[in-house]
Amino acid sequence: MSRKAPAPTVVLFRRDLRIDDNAALAAAADRGAPVVALYILDEQAKDTRAMGAASRWWLHHSLEALGRRLGEAGVKLFLARGRTGEVIDKAIAASQADCVLWNRRYDPSGVAVDAELKTELREKGLTAQSFDGALLHEPSLLKTGSGGSYKVYTPFWKAMAEKVHIRDPIDRPRAIDGWRGDLGGVRLSELDLLPAKPDWATGLRETWTPGEEGAQARLREFVERDLGGYERRRDFPSQLATSRLSPHLAFGEITPFQIFASLRRSKSSGASKFRSEIGWREFSYHLLFHNPDLAERNFRPEFDAMSWREDERALRAWQRGLTGYPIVDAGMRELWRTGWMHNRVRMIAASFLIKDLVIDWRHGERWFWDTLVDADPANNPAGWQWVAGSGADAAPYFRIFNPVLQGEKFDPRGEYVRRYLPEIAELPDRYIHRPWEAPASLLRGKNIELGKTYPNPIVDHGAARDRALIIYQSMKDRAAGSSSERKVS
């Protein structure tokens, strides 16, 4: 009597677009049943934040790379668009699968969708199981001594070291039996992820190699070439000294477990510092998990009393890299061209928008969300709130970056500025970060006309700093007054 063939297993892919160190895929292969690999573009779930344009570009190419890798392993990647529960129901009906596996998500919508899905599947008598992979720690399990969540990085990172076992990466399955049926679904082009008219992605294509193979190549190059000088060189944007792994991490083409394993094998002095930077990503997700509205609401409620300025013209100048401050403008143009910005310059550009222009941090967060290939639901708002002073373990409100001094300190020869601001590239180092101080004769000789070929500063930094301090202090006074009134009442 022949044995009944095992029912297929559905493996959901989301922001875990890889084969190596994929616990859900490994568990499916271990079951010995045919695997139905499925990606669902679900933009209808409650509280789902639509991906930005740069992220959609990356997703297209990452799915293309994953489909190719799975195909080489004998598994077809099915693509679908719609509500996750409805698509899963159709996939189960078509394949007769009895098990659905996935790797956990930690953004608010992802958590809600997956919890509901797990409940519904189990009520129907199906197996539903989730696995780790995106984070080194589980935010629901790592708690302070009083049983709460962490709000300061240093004790969080100390607790990670003491309480969290960081496992080794999981090998890719030696063999996967791909399901031979057809779910229908859509073609990759039908997901409409790429820009068309106009096609603004030339710089992205020239800069990045999305996909698992690109992620592993980037990690190897970083560890072998740049890790030794990472702590010393990482703040200088003209030097390719940072890992540039952030978009690969954001789409799960590589895991923090794989990165830590690579760092353990390295004897480089930069390994400890880079581990702590990965720790900030963990901390940001810890914050997001316990504060689902991190991208919309001030973590520190006293900042609700802040009197932000509404200045569409200034916001537009900042977005286009036309503020008149070269280090800020170079960063914003790097972002527009490549979908990425050096981390030091991100802080400078964010400080300028928030402190010099006194524009709500949420405007900047939304712009980065749309234009960054590494746009991340945790890192992005946590970083913006850190600069604004409204976040957890944030910079003090009176820390205001001077864009001229920051440029001169971290781009002393103006190499980064010249790369992205060709209109002032011929200025000598002395004036590259303060072109308005250059003699008129020098500007004429270089065919630079401030206000036409390159803008004058849209604000005077000194005056803007004073204004910001007054507004921030007023906010603190109002918040303190409101707190006193509540206590009296």
C-alpha cells in the first residue's frame, strides 16, 4: 500500500528575501513536504505604511534575485497582491497545504497581521509557526528589572550582552522539494514597483546590487577591507568606510546573525564598534515594538507643545539640496541620486531641518521614508526623534550642529561636497563649506554666481540657532506649566 504524499508547506517571504539563515525555509525543508514559496504585497492591512518609491525599486530587484535563487534550488517563487489572509486562503485551497511558516516581523502592522493569521490558521486545524531572523533579540522577552521595556541604549545593550544568546546562522537547506502546482498570482512587473515616467533610478542602479548575493559580497568586502579602520574613518563621508549593509538588512537579504558570525571570525579592531552600531538597530526595533506610533508621535510627550514652523519653501529647498550650506546640500543630493546618505551627514541634514529651520521632524522622516533604499520602520523614526530631542535616549535639545563646522571637520578637503555639488567644485578648500565668504573676484573667476548658480544660505545659522533655542525653551516651559496644572487639578 503506497504512502500518502505529505501535504505542501507554504513559506511566506516578506522582508526576509534570502535562502541562507532562513529559519522558516529550513523548517519547511526539514518537513520533507513540497514547499510553496509565496510573497504577498499587502498594502491593504490596517495601519500599513505604504513603501516609499526607493524601497519599491529595491524590492523589485530583491524579489527578482530571490526568485532566481529559489529557482536554482528547484522552487518557484509565487507573487501575489492583496490581503494576506485572503491570499493565504487561496494558496491553501490550491495547494492543499497543511502548514504555513514565516519569519517574524516587528513593525506594528506586521505584528498585527501575523498574529491574526496565526490564530485563524490554527483555528482551522493547520500548522502555523513563526521564527526569528530579523533581530538578535525578541523585544517582547527582553525586559528591564522592573519588567518594562528599555528606553536608554546603554543598559539595553548591556542587557543584550548578558541575557541574549546570539545563535549561529542556519545553513541553507541542502535540498528543497518545490511544489509543482500553480497558484496563479501575478508577474513581478505587475506589482508596479519600478519608476517609469520618469525613470529616476539610474543612480540607484549604478550604486547598488540588491539581493542576497549582493549582500554577502558587500559584507565580505567590508570585513576584509574597511572594518579595520571603521571606528576611525566612519564619520568621513568622502571615504567608503561604512558597511552600506543597511538596505540589505532592511529587506532581510542578510541577517544580524550572519553579520555577527562574520565579525567573530574577524580579528579586526573595528568589530566591537560595528557590533554596537548593529545594537542601535536592535534598540530602534525595541522602541518600535513597544511604541507602535513611533513615526507619528513624539516619544517624549512634552514635545507635543513644540511650536514648529510651517515653511513649504524652506522644506522644498532642503529636499532639493538648495539650502546654501554645502554639506547639507551634498547629503540631500546624494540621497536623491543614490537612495542613500552617509550617516554623519544624515545627522547634519536632520539637525538643519529641525533646528535651523524649526520644521517638524516628521516632515524629514517622511522624506527619508520615500527616498531611502534602506527606509526602515524603526531606524528611520528613531533616528529623527533622536536628533529632534523628542525620542528615547535622545540628543539634548540644545545640541545644534553647525553645518559649516561639521563640513570642515568631516569633509576637510571638500571631496564629498565636490562630488555632489559640481557648481562649486572649483572653490578652494578654504571656501568650499562657506562659499558666501569667498571674494567676489574668486567667484567670478570660477563662474559662480551665488543666488543663481548656487543659492545663498536660506538662513543665517547663528540667528537660526538662537531662534531654535528660544522656541525649544518655550516648549519646555509650556510643557512644565501643563504638568503643574495637572498636578494641581
